Amino acid sequence: MIKITGFEHISIGAKDTEPSASVLGLFGIKPLYGEDIHPHGVTTTYYEHEDNENTRVRFEIIRPVSEDAPLRKFLEKRGPGIHHICMQVEDLEDAMQQIKGAGGELVEPVFDDSRGRHVFVHPSFTGGFLLGLIELHPGQKL
């Protein structure tokens, strides 16, 4: 069994990030930070809301910045909206092996960002949705 250590985020794909960011702001969900993810040709901004009971909700808004970004094709076909959900796993390599062993397909390559190592599980294995997995770098928190 793959050990999930937390729910990481819901990712929204958009050509224009302002409409989604405005709605998140109505709920007090504020931007945390942004970064470019070069292997996928996107720029990303993370948003988070944490209440006084430590309930945390995190969203990511991604926007294509290169002409050949897979997200650009996604947006042309489906329009803006939920792109993927991402779960935090304890051991990414183990999770990948278990998924492959169960006949699953990964959208590789594995890539790194400031928070951790990521990989996507192909929608053909999940029943139609793109699932992201992240193993956080040491010292990073959910």
C-alpha cells in the first residue's frame, strides 16, 4: 500500500490567472509564492488558507509560458479548470513502483521544484483524472 502523508493541493489550469485568484481571495485564500516549472513550461502560484483550527487548504494556479507546454494543449481542449489533484507520499520511488506493478502508467519524467520531487499518474489508470504525487524535500512541511 502506498503511504499518503497528506493532501497537497488542487491545481487549476488557466491562461489568465486573475479570475481564479479573485475567487480564492473571497475565501481568504492568499498567495504564498510562485515559481517557474521549466520541464512543463508553466509558471505556478500557490495559494493557501489556514484557519485558527489549523485547517489548511492549498490551491495552485498554473499558466503555460511556453508554446509547447502540455498545459496549453489541455486548455485548448478542455478550457480552464481543475488540472490535477496532488497527494503527498512518504516515498515517491516506492509509490511509482507500486503503481507500475499494478499496471499503471506514469507521466514522466520525475521533476523537482522548491518543495519536493513530483510525478504524475496518467488518467488512464485513475479513471480519468490526473493525479500528482509529491515527496517533500527534507525540512519542507505539508
